[in-house]
Amino acid sequence: MTPVIALVGRPNVGKSTLFNRLTRTRDALVADFPGLTRDRKYGQANLAGREFIVVDTGGINGDEEGIDAKMADQSLLAIEEADAVLFLVDARAGLTVADQAIAQHLRKQEKKVFLVANKTDGLDGDVAVAEFYALALGDIYQIAASQGRGTNILIEEALAHV
Ligand code: GDP
Ligand code: MG
């Protein structure tokens, strides 16, 4: 089975930028992957010859009716069907209430979750990401999706756990 990696996080953290970089905008034919529905955006990708499927999601807002309601959308389904979840946060914007709500949900999952601080370009990464350790999701992968910085190491790590 081709491993499935889902990109989740609040809007504007860079999920689609990462999706496009990983897939180079080659959208997968959903029909090639039985069991996956069309509600989310799937892309086919490979790193060093290893094939995987990336799932982009619309994002989860933190100011709606509670995390369960918010998560009862495509993002929740994307998490369910994924072998690994990349949870993106914005290193420039800093930690938000939405990030905390998403993290709380993810901590309850059995799923392998990678906490990814995006937009670290031009920042002192270690300083910028320090506050995200409060999300209690372990290591933080620093990337700049728009430049492809840190993305290969992240994907190698994710593929090693699926
Ligand atoms: P999404 O809503 O999570 O899918 O976020 P998008 O991929 O649409 O990106 C939101 C904004 O963040 C866009 O203006 C991107 O150009 C910008 N962005 C994405 N990745 C990076 C990055 O690594 N560095 C910087 N500086 N901006 C980024
Ligand atoms: Mg997007």
C-alpha cells in the first residue's frame, strides 16, 4: 500500500504550498487509490524513489463551535485515513488558540503526528519555534515550504514511520 501523509493545520500556515512542492502539482487520479474520496485534495509524490500520497486539507479554524465540531469535517477524515499526519503551524504568526485546539485533538489519536513549523525563512528558527513545544507533540520540524527548506528531512522522517 502506498503510504498516505495528511497535511493539517489552521488556514494560511502553508499547507497548500507544501502540497504543491511535494507533488509538483501533479494531482493523483483518485481512482488509482480505492477507498479515498474526492472531498480532499490528493497528490502523488515521491522522494528518492519512494512513492507516497499527500492529502491537502482546507484548514481548521479555531474560533468555531468546539474542536469536535470543527474536526468533524474533511480534516478529521484526512487524519483518519492517513498513515502519518503533518501538523503545520506558522512560525511567523506564533502559537494560536486554533493550534492548541488542533493539537489537543491530535494528541488523542493513535496516529503518528509530526509538528511542523513553517515559514522559518529569515527567522532564528530555534527561537521562533520554542513556544510551540507547549503543544506537547514532541520534536518540531523547521521548514520553509515556499523554498523547500527542511522538507526532504521531514518527509524522510515521516516515511520512516509509516
Ligand atoms: P494554507 O492555507 O495552509 O494552504 O496556506 P498556503 O499554502 O495557501 O500559504 C499561505 C501563505 O503563506 C501564502 O501567502 C504563502 O505564500 C505563504 N507561505 C507558505 N509557505 C511559506 C514559507 O515557507 N515562508 C513564507 N515566508 N511564506 C510562506
Ligand atoms: Mg490551502
